[in-house]
Amino acid sequence: MALTSRRAFLGSLLAAAPAIHAQTMSTDVRIKELSTSTEDFLYRTPIKFGGTEVDRVTLLNVKVTLESRAGKTAQGFGSMPMGNVWSFPSKTLRYDETLGAMRTLAAKVEKITREHKEYGHPVDLNHSLEPLWLAAANEIKLAQPMPKLCTLTTCSPFEAAIADGFGKLVNRSAYAIYGPDLMRHDLSHYLGKGFEGEYLQKYVLTKPKPSMPLYHLVGAVDPITASDIKKRINDGLPETLPEWINHSGLTNIKIKLNGEDMAWDTERVLAVDRTATEVQNQRRVADWVYSLDFNEKCPSVKYLMEMLAKIKEKTPRGFARIQYIEQPTKRDLKADRANVMHEAAKLRPVVIDESLTDLESLLLAREMGYTGAALKACKGQSQALLMAAAAQKFKMFLCVQDLTCPGASFIHSAGIAAHVPGVAAIEGNSRQYVPAANAGWDRKFPGMFDVRNGRVNTGLIKGPGLGAM
């Protein structure tokens, strides 16, 4: 399939898409009221990714009131970390400058969304609002343009609030609103040829999986054993990998790597494997897995292949436990076409993460040999589910990645994982790095923020709406 811009690609197919519902949908909604607020939290311990340490988070919270054509109203709530270090990496702009840009954009998006008076289903509202949001981002004058990924992250709590409110208005889970009774268009309207006659609900579970394994993060500066600790936090929570494994009953471990020092990266995986093997043997646990996350810092796919060969040589069993590899090289796929993943993907699924911002990027990733897709609530509810549908159609490996999401934002993220077939585990890092932001949520959702049996209690994510409030 030829690669064009998302708008041109979808537009060329729109005329051929069947008019499933010519009539006005009585359940369509519009924005009646909207407000935003922020919360700031310090981490209990820093997390390092992409070469940068992060020790704080700003949450963007959105409240919306929706109104149907019949005048019925419902409130929705969305929340997401303003993950500027991840979504807007910069060598020229400081942390406060990229965060400030996101705050400025959030204010613009609030005004645009509040003034948007079209009626529609949440997916269609996002379809019409996203170009306006992107245009607003382009208006912000910076030394470096705001990336699309950063715009999506800023806008994601607005879309979550709309999906949440719509589910409450129709008295359904926000994951049971994607059939022909509520949607005017089938999937070909959004994803093009090959999806005619199919609705998004085909690819989304209406009820959550009862529980899912928790992916625990070993950050690049996290202590693995007690000998790595320079000074204990002593706040009652685990501080080493053995302590976390015993505390949470872990079977899934995500390893952050630097991608710029093969000896360090290789030894980091070996150290985690040695430690995990010792503890799991003591626990009499035979099955556990790893994922490797380079945060796009590998200089080349050759680096990845050589490192995997070293790991396989030194610990064949450890290599066998690698479940998948997150985007190892640069996020600008068009500028990095030489780093194709065909050979690496023969060894393990290689997942597109930072690069996945639309259908075009998913198609390009497939062309370049990526065999998996990382879904993220911080890229938007509609986009996550549409990309989940496309990835399932293309028979790709699926995972849902975290943005160290606390509170309601973790419910949003876990909800996607629990309602998308094929996603096997949930990453949840806020319990490690910013547990203060989970206060109250941990009591409302027992077994989701304080995991003791290795599994997140996703059966608690019930409608109506997204299930957080």
C-alpha cells in the first residue's frame, strides 16, 4: 500500500467508503462545558530514559459536560501526565520550556474544544478536532517545533474526557460504544481499504480481562541489588529488584537500556537476569519474561543485533525470556530508513513506540520490518483503539505502554490494555516512582496500584465511561 499523508490517504478512500448511516445519530454529542486543571508531584526516586533523568510530573486533568441532540447531558473526566521529556525531547529547550509549551497548547486546546459545536461520536469528534489541535501547536513559536507526539500527549486527556462522558451518557462502558448502533461510519472511513463493513467494536472487548500480568520497570538508574544503593529512601516501599519481585510477585520485567554503550547495556540485561533467576528460583517460579526498551537510543540496528547475540551467548535462558523489544532506533522513521528491523524481528517482536502517531507511521513501520505496535493512552483514546484495530488486522504483536501514569491516567492506560485482544500485560510504573499521586485511587481500585500477586486487577475497570470516576 502506497504511503501518503494520513489526510490524503484517508481522503482518497473516503469516497469509496459506504455511507453506513446517512441519518443523524440520536446519540451524537457536542461539547457543552469544559474546564482544565493541573497537579504537580515529585517522584520518590528518579527515572531515566532517553538519556534524561526525570524526578517530577505535571498532570493535566480535563472535565467536560456533553450534551446529546435530545438535550441529555453527562460529565466526563480525563487525566494524563504532561510527559514533555518523552514526547518533546530537545537539546536546545529546557525542561521548563517544553513543559511551558505544553501548558500553552493545553490552554489553546481548551478554547478550541470548548468552542467546537459539532455533534458526533467521540471518534468523529476527535477526527474533526485533531487537525485544529495540530494547527494550534504549529502556532506556538519555539526554537524547535512541537512534535506531533507532544501535541497528541497534550490533547489526550481532552479526548479521554469525551469518551468517558459519552459512555456515561449512553450508560455503557467506553469500550462498548463502537458498534453500528452508535457509530455512523465503519472502519474504512478511518483506516481505508480492507476494513469495509467492519466496526471498531470487532477489535475491542466490551468487558475487561479480569486480570493481567504487571510489567515492572527496571530504570537505567534503578538499583538492582542492595549493593547498588547509595542511600536508602526508607519509605516502606521496595528499593531493589529482589524486594520488588517478592513484594509484587513479579513475572514481567521491563529493562531500560541506554543504547550508547553496548558493554553497559549487555551487562545490565545479564545483571537483571541473574538477580531475577535467583529470586524466582527461591520463589519456585519457572516462567517470567523481559522486555527491552532502548528509548530509540541505539545508533543502528547492527548495535541491537550484536547485543542480542552477546546476550544469547552468555545466557541462553535469559535470551529466551525476552518477550519483545521496544523501538530501538530513532523515532523519525522517514529520516532513518536504513535501520530496518526485518532481521531483528525474526528473533523477537520489534515494536514501534515513539514513532507511532498515525496510520501512516504504522504502515511505514511495517514496511521497515517492525512487527509490533505499542499502544498508549497518552496518544489519545480513539487513536489507540484505531491503531489496535489496524495492528490486529495486520497480525502484529501488541503491547500497551505506560507514561508513568498515576491515578485516573493509569485507569485509562490499563483500560486499553484490558480491552484490546492480544495485549498480554500491563506496564504500571507510578507505584514505583510517584505513589503519592495514587493516594485514594489505591483504595478505590484494590489490586491495581498495589500489586501483590503479579497481576493487575483489571476486572475493576467497569463502566459506564472509562471506569475511573
